[in-house]
Amino acid sequence: MEKKEYTIDATSKRLGRVATEAATILLGKNSTSFAKNIVQPVTVTITNVSKLDISDKKRDTEFQSYSGYPGGRRVENLDHLANRLGYDEVVRRVISGMIPKNKLHTPRMLNLIVTE
């Protein structure tokens, strides 16, 4: 099978709309040969993520991680994460949350390219 390439321009689009479109393509749900157990041969490129339209309500969204130790929960909001690592990491984390957490998660995320 040949690898298909999709490009999504995020200029003045909402974060959730861009993320669901990318997650749908990465999962292969837009393909006629959809199978849950196969990573589709696609590459999704998202451009202009710094020009996303993010509402004030969404800027308070919290991203958390837990180390497994007592008191090891780290929480930061979308604004702080975007200033620290950039909007490309915000988009990557949102899309990662939409893809099932199984052994195909990492290969699917490797098919995602996000550029500022």
C-alpha cells in the first residue's frame, strides 16, 4: 500500500476541530480499508498551529501527569504549556488523548507532523 499524505491548515480554526480531524485520519476511519488492528499508511501534517483560534475558556484546560509517587501529580494549564513548549506540543497532546492507548498508539503518533 502506498502512503497517503494529508495536510491540515490550522489558521483560524478551533483546536478541537483540527484535533478530531487529525485523529480520525490517523485512526483510518476515513478509509474504506479501515481495520482497528492496523496502522494506516498515512502522514498527517498540521501547519500554522500558532494561528489556532483558542477561546479563553479553553486556555484554562489542565494537562496533568503523574509520576506514580505520592505528591507526584503535575498540573499545568494550556497557556503555560504553550509558552513553555509551544503550540505544537499542545496539539500533539490533544491528539494523543483522542487515540486509544494500546500498542498501536506510538506508531500512529509517529505519523503526525506538527509545525508552527
